[in-house]
Amino acid sequence: MHEFSFSIPQDILVGRGTVEKLAAAAKKIGGTHAFIISGPHLTKMGHVKHCADLMAKEGIPSDIFSQTEGNPSVETVAKAAEAFRASGADFIVAFGGGSPMDVAKAVAVVAKYGGSITEYEGGGKVPGDIIPLIAIPTTAGTGSEVTAFSVITDHARNYKLTVFSYKLIPRYAILDADFLTTAPASVAAACGIDAMVHAIESYISRAASPFSDAMAEKALELIGKNIRRYVANRADVEAAEAMLTGSLFAGIAFSWARLGDVHAMSHPVSAYFNVPHGVANAILLPTIMDFNALTDNGKYRKIYNYVSPTPAAADFEPIELVSLLRELNAELGIPASLKEAGVTAEKFDAMADDAMKSGNIAVNPRATTQKDVLALYQKAL
């Protein structure tokens, strides 16, 4: 067994109605003035105001930034950081899906240390503790409430930059499945597959450990048994809670084991063609799992048994998992190809350049060259 390490440096609350404990969590981290970062949809639904009201009842005022977008940009981070500084707030509540979470983490860095988020790209650039964060996810997908990453789009380069530091992990995470019950089916499907990809890639990563494997396997169990049920009926709170908890475990897994070619290649798809992150991941997953099948050491069978309604036969072959993942995408209404998602081949050379810059390539189970990446994009087209 190779050397490994891990820690869980935060408090996590899971359960229906746990958002009611937001003010108590804020007081626990010493917060006296909140800055809520969310999106326009949650604001229109009144959920953001509800969070602000919960804190106001306990004497904690809030300012709100609700202008995050899908695939959030460097410019949005700068605008939100400026608003944070003007507010006088001393902690941030990240409320929403992966986009508000990514913006909140980036703002917590920039507001503390200055400059542009582009200056913190990569690993080891965040000099110390950031503005304290409380994360409340409203999708079961990114696991951002427990991860050490912030992914921001730099439109000047058509590039999704990643900031990596364990300092980015929110101090508190509140997982209340009631927020998931109104998601559109398409969002539930894309986010759910994204969480599954996190679990799968961290599970087969060359950086995997017994700790990350335990997290990934529990994530796969919860997601595999519930994703079809949840997408079919988002009001099924039991399924929603299982998906949210599975996403949490998958996020912990990949914070320590990283990911692989799927994420390395999906970020350029989103950057160049504005395809939602979860959709890009879902489309690429079967093609890359086929590519990685040569390295299988028995984990493909385990993944298959978590995701399939029926167990693998004695003569199971890895290609059966690839077929299962394609079938699952079809069941959930995910486009079958990059072309169906609006991607065209003329950007593939630039996309392959960007994919090779990802640290995830290094831990993919099968060694991957730029030529391989180009071939995989073509195959997924």
C-alpha cells in the first residue's frame, strides 16, 4: 500500500431543514455580517431572501450578490469581490450549485489577498486562510461544498482555470435536500452524472487511496441506486437526499484523489462552446472509460454493480460498463455526442492543448498524450 494522507477540516450538516441552522453555523465561525453569493434563479424563488432572513433573526445582517452565471467568469469574480469589500461583511455564504460555489471561493481569495483570480491559478498560490465560507449546495452534482477547487472561465483565453488549495474548503457545509426538489429534470440529470463522474474518476485515479476509495464507493452506491429515481421525480426527497449525500462523498473523494481525462477534456468543451459542465462530462465519460478499460483491475465490475439495476454476470467484461454508461445517458436525456451538444471539430487542436495543461491528465489510469486527447474528442463527436 502506498503512502497517503487525508483530513476533513470542516463541519457538515446533512438533513431536511438543516438550513434553519445557518445562523448558528455563522456564529460558530465568528461571522457577524454575511455576504451571500448566489444566482438569479434562486433569488427569484425567494430562497436567497430566506437565508438572509434566517440570519437577520439572529442579528446577522446580509448583503447579496446574485449575478453568478453558468461557467462563471474572471469578470464576475472581480465584480463580486468589489461588492464584498464595499459591504463590510466578514464571511461568505455560498448558496447554489457549482457556479456560486466557485465564485464564492474565488472571491474569498481575492478579497483577502487582492489582485485577480488569474494570479492564483494552479496549486500552491493561495498564501493562507481565506475569508470564512459557509456552503449550501442546491444541486447534487459538484460537491463543491467539500472540495479544494475553484474553476473560473477566463474568456480572454477561452480557458477554464483552476485554483487548487485546501484553504478553499468551506468551514461549514449545510446539505438540505429540500432545495433539490424543484430542479428541472435536465439540471438534475447533468448534475447527477457530474457527481457520478467525480466518484468514478477518483475511484480509478492513480492517486486513489483506501480513504478516497471508501468515499467513492459510498458515493457510487448512493448515486447509482437513486439517480434514475431522482431525475424521474425530483420531489422524491428520499432520492434527492441520497443524491446530495452521494455528491458530498464524491467531492471528498476527488479532493484527495483528483480526477482524470474526463474532467481535463470537459473543461475546454465548456470554455469554447459553453456546454454545461455536467453535460460535457456525461458525453465524454463512456468514450474515456472505453479508453481506460485496458487498465482495469476489477473496479469496472464494482462500478457496474453500483450503477446497474442488475448485477454483473460471472463473465463480465469492462466494455459492458461502457455500454451501461451510454444507456444511462440516454435514459436521462443527455446528448449522445459532442455534436448534439453543439460542439464542432475546428477547435479540437486548441482544446487538446488546454486539456493537456490539466493536472488531472497526470493521474488518469491510462497514460494520455495530446494525440490521444484529439482522438478521444473525435470519437466523442
